[in-house]
Amino acid sequence: SGSVVNDVFDLIIYKSTDINDELNTEITVSPNPSDGFFAIELNQKTDYSYQIHIMDNTGKMIMVVYTQSNICEIDLSAYAAGVYQLKIILPNKVVHKKVIIE
């Protein structure tokens, strides 16, 4: 005959305002279109590091930026005109943006 196992688990949920703030973070890229110089701006101050991966239209990674600033200035003026993919990797979410270089 079968046996019944009753296990008791404690589920503890910790509320972190930092994570909640981060999940509400809005990211803007301006100017867009750009001449190659543009800024990536988070709508609030950050107390955590995050990464920005920049890929060309073939998906090739051309730049990785590590920053903790809520405003990050990028210079792609040495690269060809076109559409570039931005992958902004925050500790708890990933945001995808595009920037057009004219």
C-alpha cells in the first residue's frame, strides 16, 4: 500500500524596494535618431551596476558598457549608419531598445 508524506514548507517573501524600483525603471534613448552620440537614461538614480550590450544589424556585439550611472553617454560615431540593438541588463530584468545612427 502507498504511504502519504506530509511536508511543511515555509515560504518567506522579502520585499525589496530596490528591486521594485528597478522593475519600474523606464529607459530612454536620446536623441534617436542620432549622429552617433546618444545617451541611455534611466528615470531614477541607480545604486546597482548594470550592463549595456550594443549590437549591429547583423547581431554582432560591438560594445559592452558597464555602468552604475543613471545616464550613460555612448559614442558610436565611428560606426556605419544603421539600426543598432541595445540590450540593457539590469539585475532583475532585461530591456531591449533600438537606436538609429544617421
